[in-house]
Amino acid sequence: MLLFDTGFIVDYFRGKSYTKDFLDKNSDQVFATSAITIYELYNGALKSDKPKSNTELVEEGLDWLNNLDFDSSTARKAAEIQNQLRKEGSEINKIDYFIAATAVQNNAEVISTDHDFGRIKGLEVRNPKKSD
């Protein structure tokens, strides 16, 4: 299963060619995103200069993705990941803990251009711009 981060989905909405290429090359995989990413997409849409059309895009443009929920066991995993990185002195954006934990709990690989995910031990991460 491939779990797409917010940046990839935003680039997909913007028609960036690498997103279509990546999806075509990996069409045999299950595509998913997290409830946290959906939050980030809605938040960005509502802050934009076209909140109505961008909100509609979020509502209607994600039918190709499974939405993975954020539950109490995922919350615990996010706290464990954050605690580990805090001990190592390499904390990341708080929202990324939630996305990473969702991926771990669902045995998914994170698809992101954000290098912060690479700091999390045991998390599979692939940069779609560097994909084979």
C-alpha cells in the first residue's frame, strides 16, 4: 500500500507530470492517504483565494484514494515516534508524526518529497520525483 502525503496530492491537483507518471508506474498498488492529509488539504483549500472551488476539488478529487483513519492506536504510535525523535534531537513537523504513524499502522510506504520522513526508523519512504 502506498500512502500519499499532502505535497504529492497538491501537486497532483496542480497537474504536475511526475504525479501522473508515478501513479501510472505503480498502478498495481493500493493507493491511500491519511485523515490527517485530508485535514491539511481542506485547511489549505479554505485558506486559499478560491475556497469554494478548492474545497470542491478536495471533496471530489480524491476518489482514487482510500482514506485511512486516525484512531487511538495510531495516536499512540505517533507519540512513540515523536518521543524517539525528541530523544535523538531530530524532531519534525507535528502533523508528519500523525501521517507517519498512519503509515506504520497500515504497513504502508509513504510517498513524499518531504525529507523529514526519512528520520523515522522503520518507516518506508519513497520520493516520487526520484522513482524508477
